[in-house]
Amino acid sequence: MIAPSILNRRRLLRSTACGFGSLALAGLCDDDARAANPLAARQPMFTPRAKRVIFVFMQGGPSHVDTFDYKPALEQHHGEKLHFKDARKMAKTGMTGEETVMQSLWKFRQYGETGHWVSDLFPHIARHVDDLCFVHSMHTNGVAHGPATLFLHTGSTSLIRPSMGAWVSYGLGAENQNLPGFVTICPSSANGGPRNYANAFLPAVYQGTAVGRAGQPAAEIGIRHVRSDARTAVEQRRQLDLLQALNSEQIAQRSGSDELEAVINSYELAWRIQTNAPGLFDLSGETAATMSQYGIGEKETDDFGRQCLLARRMAERGVRFIQINYADNGSNPRWDQHSKIEQHAIHAKATDKPVAGLIADLKARGLLEDTLVWWGGEFGRNPFSQGADGRDHNPKGFTHFLAGGGVKSAFSHGRTDEFGHEAVVDKVHMHDLHATILHLLGLDHERLTYRYAGRDFRLTDVEGRIVENILA
């Protein structure tokens, strides 16, 4: 029997020296790899729970008290004038501080083993409540759509900052070198517009790739000019090689040009996309059952259903950050019912079945385990009326939900007060949600930084905490 050896400091250093050297080498190789290919896949900072994110953006601020945050007090006090703390500070649209309580137009019912309350607006999503993690105590910065939407996407209400998808691409690179790492489907040009998927001061290669635009039928979207009928593949390759040789001469004379390097990389990516993107956007191979699951072929749900199905196909192929936008380019964003709150029914009808189909499809294919689905808008809406039949903006308390990707299922975190006016228990700021999503991807929000203008910037600025309670 061999006697155990005593591990002293000298023996420890001798036995681990190669390990320290390997760590240093790995860091140098990572820097070299980033320089050679800035979109090369990189190791996360620690073991991730999720490999990718699908963000389902509900532009305009869906009303939490009419959807997923059931408040019986609204029925009990409907029509009464009550004082709501700091009501005038949220959106100055004639509020007096004594506001008229307005009940929801829709009945709430309990679903699943958890018995979570969901309004009749979302009967399809309601069937999946046991797969969802509701965060009922969200609060954010910005009382108007523009600032709040920018904050949701970039962590800032006004300054030019990188979008969350750009930060994720910067931190992790692209999982599939033949497709963009960050794609936004049918984004709006309003309320932040391209800044919502821009790279800002990060290298240009990390900006999002916009596919389609808000208002454009999803059946028509795709990457333009992805095929050439004028030249064969061999001829196109020769043309690209010549172009890249000329670009190399330019980059030698303009060393450090971020924009030029991004252009050169984009040409190479475009060449690889040519053989992958056409199949990505071709839904003809999907079964009739799958198409029906997303509501494709039905008047109200066809458009958004195609966006959701395309997101699943991108997730399968390794796109790292995918954003689906239920948005338009008008001055009045969807879900923004300052009057006629009953129009929420139109938007719920368009999105309920497609989102439920996405969750069910990801789960059936085994993708939900490492794909984080994130649903929500830039803020919520007030529990009291604006005018006769509308609700104003409410950044003080609202609901988002998550599914898969390392979060608890059949779970609810935090709550708003009895009327749904303000988050009061286990509050979650948008910075906190950003920090938590980065954590699920294996990124430390305090260490994911970029040096610019003499300081280190990060998505969460100098704030943010991980919401440990929602982690599986």
C-alpha cells in the first residue's frame, strides 16, 4: 500500500505550474482567435444554463393586470376614485392623484398544477403555465415608449449603448459560423429603431442582423440578394477572393479600422450564408401539424406565427440571440391602448397561439432545455382608467415571463400591490433581469465589459443583481 504524500506549498506549485501555463495560453489563444475571427465561438465564463435566447418583444406595453397579474381588488373597487402614490410622475396625461379604478374586461381563470391565474386573452399560453416562470415584480426606467424601449434593449434611456444581443455576441461569439449570431425579425424603425439592435461602441461585427421590417408580411421576409442568378458559385468565389485581396491592401494601410474590418468579415459571412440562409427561410418542409401549431394559415395568427417558427429554425441552427418583434412603425405602438383597452384582444389573438406553439415546439424537440424564451414589453399599464376606457403607461410594476434555459418552471416570483400599481415584493429591475439572463448564458454581467472613452462599460452599467430565486 502506497502511503499518501504530504502536499506542501512547493509540491503544489510544482504540480500545478503547467495548469497555470495552460490557463495563460488559453487566454492568449482566445485573444488571437477574437482578432482572427471576432465571431468565433468562445467559452462562457462559467457553465451556462442556456446556449441561446429567443426574446419575444411585445411593443407598446401590454397590461399586466389584464393578462397575467390577477387583481381581484380591481373588481371590488371598480369605478371608485382612489389615491395612487406618485401617479402623476409616471406619465403626465391629466392625472390628478385621485384616479378611477378600472377592472379588467376579461375573466381570469386558473390553469395547470400551479393554478396560475391567466386572463381569457391568452388561452393557448395558459395551457403552458407549468412550463413558465413569471416575474410579477418588474420595474424599469423611462415613462415613454422611446426611453423605456431603449432601456429594455440597451440598459440606457438615452445614451448610445450596445444592445443586449450585441453584448451576447461580443461575449460568446456565434455558435454557427454560417449564420449571424444575433438576428432581429421584423424590427420597428420607431422608439429606438436600429439602436435597439445596434453595436454602438462595440466593434461593428456584433450588431444585429435585421430580417424584414415591422409592417412587412412575414411571408415575404428574408435576406436580400442571398442568391445570384448572374454568376456560378465558382465565379462568385473568384470574385470574392479578388475583392478580399483588395480589401487586405486597404486594411494594411488603415490598420485598426473597425468599420473596414467589419465589412471584410461581412463579405466572408455573406458567402457562407448563401448556402445556408435559403433553406432557413423555406418553411415548405415543415409538417402541416407544425404549421397549424403556430397558427400559420389562419388570418389572425399567420404573420406572427411565421416569425415564431422562423425563430425556432434559427435556434436549431445555432443563432445565439433571436428577437421576434410584435411591432409596427407607427406613432402608436401595439399594445399601447390609452383608450379602447378592448383592442388588447386583437394583439392577444395575433400572438397567443404562435407563442404557445413556439414553447411547445421547442419543448418537443428538446430545445427548451438550453433555449431561454423571454416574453415582455417595455413596461406595463395602470390599474386605473385613462379617459373612459384606456390605461396609461406603468413602469413601476409589470410582468415578464421566461421559459426553459435554466429558469424554474411552474413558478412565480415577486408581486405588485393589491391593485397592480407598483412592484412591492421581491422587486426586479430591468438591470436585474439583464444580469440574470447573461448569467444563464454563462456570462458575468460585472466582467462582461468593454473599454471606451476612458472607462469600462457594461450592459448593466453600475447596477444589476442576479435574481437567484428564479434559477432552476
